[in-house]
Amino acid sequence: MILEFAIRRFSLLLFMLFTLSLFTFSLGYLFPGEPLTNFSGIETAGFSQSAELRAKYHLDEGYISQYLAFVGRILQGDWGLSFASGDSVFSHVLTLAPATFELAVYALLVSVIVGVPAGILAALSQGRWPDKLISGITLVGYSVPIFWLALLLIMMFCLQLGLFPMSGRISLLYEIPASTHFILLDVMIAGFPYGGQAFADALHHLALPTLVLATYPTTVLVRFTRDSMLNVLEQNYIKTARAKGLSRRQLIMHHALRNALLPVIKQIGLQFSALITLAMITEVIFSWPGIGRWLIDSIYQRDFPAIQGGLLAISVFIIFATIFTELLYTLLDPISRNQAHGKL
């Protein structure tokens, strides 16, 4: 049953990747300008170089041959050159993506640490003041636009109080070799130089963007966890266990909590995918050097190969994150395998 479900999800993954690659390939023709320039990133190619590029990209052949050649180049890491920098688009993705993933991972950790316990507390105190307080704060946090919240926190904590830096991942005073491009990991690999001050400075730069980015998924997890917990507490097996004399603590710890958190696991994975897109706004406001900010700058600069590569990288990650979450949830919840039987 598990193998059959994994095969169905793998088939869905292949279909989604095929659709994404087809859309990305079509962008070379949908963008303004020559398809040769959009695919290669070379704007001033001579006659002989143009002939070589046309042969490389199979532009004198049919669309199927061009698409197959395009997929082959994507798998080889040949994503063309950026108009703005002249460097490889794939190298930009490898350099900038860790900054985005790092920010998203820490925001997700904050969301889980805060959102899940708050949702459980709100469910266990339904109708009382903790539930009303948490629900009110959640409603406000869910309604506040992320860009407005970021600007408000910058004005308060950066400009007026001076407690946090406004931009960047680490101060220019510290020279940290970019081994993995994950700033905290690079500081640890470097052996915590400057007496650990570089690590503290990196955390200081990370704090405010993480808080802003974690606001939306935290509110979603609070509401989802609360509803899931309330739904489990109304089940017949909980009522039966209560009738047998189990204490409230035993009901929650041994029966309700375990079953209520299963749907939350799936929701956590979905929120991680949403964080990647929300990170684009956060990176622009805090000048965070990630792939989202680079993609938006590329849109302003009409850097078509970079736009194509950035969209491809973000979309592939979201697809893999969603499929992985589905598989993990199915492994933990056998009932979902029976419900998903016969479905893609």
C-alpha cells in the first residue's frame, strides 16, 4: 500500500515537473526579444557565435527538439547567462538560494514553536480568556499585510530604538568565508571567529526578518491546531476514554494530542512552501541577499534568463516540498492511505 501510494505520488511529481519545464521553456518565446538571446543570455553575439548558439539550442529544428535540448541543458546546469551580471544563472541560484532557505527554515521553526502550543492552549481553554486572547491576536496577525508589518518594525526597532540592524545577513566588520552560503553554518565552520561575536551578529541580523516572515504561518498554525484539537476532543473514543475515568491529562497526552497533531504536520509542510514565496517580499524590505530579492531585481531589470531560472528554482523546490510533506503525512497516518487510494 505504501509503495503503491509512493508510485502514484512519484507519477504526479513527474507530471508537475514536465508541466513546469514546458512552461519555463515557453517563456523563451513569450519574453520580448529573440528566443536565442532569452535562452542563452548573450545579447551581442557575432555571426559565427550566433550560428553556434542556434545549433546548440536547436533553434533551426522543431519545438520538440528544442524542448528536449532545453531539458538536457537544465539537468546539466546550463541555465544561460544573466543580462545584468554576465554570470551563469545557475551559479546565482546556487549562491543565493541558501539565504532564502535559511530564512524560511528559521521562520518555520518559530511558527511551530509558537503556533502549535498556542493552538493547543486555545483549544483546551475554549470560550475562556486565553482562547479569546489568542484568537484575537491571531486574527490581527493574519490580517496585517506582511510588508506593512515589516516597515512598522523597522521604524520602531531599527530607526527609533536602534535594537536591530535594517539590512544584510552580517556586519561588514566580519569576514566569513562562504563555504555553504548558510551564514550561521559558515560561521560555525569557520570556528566561531571574533570570539563568537560574528555568530551573535548573524543571529541579530536574522531576528527581525524571521519574526516578520513567521507572522503569517504562525497565525495559520494556531487556528489550524486549535480546530484540529477541538475536532479530536469531540470524537467518540475520547468520550469513551473520559467515561472510563481517565484524567484530563491522560486524555490529552495519550489520545487527543497525538491524533490532533497529524493534520498539523501536513499543514506545516504546506506553510513551508508558502514561506518561500512570502520570503520574496521580506528579502526586498530587509535587503536580504536571497533568491527572492534577486528575482524581483531581475524583473525590474528585464533580465529574462534570470527570471526564467529563478522561477524554475523556486517552483521546483515548492513542488518537492509539497510532495515530501504528502509522503511524510501518509507514512504517519495509515488512514490517509486508504482515503487516497485510487487518487493521484
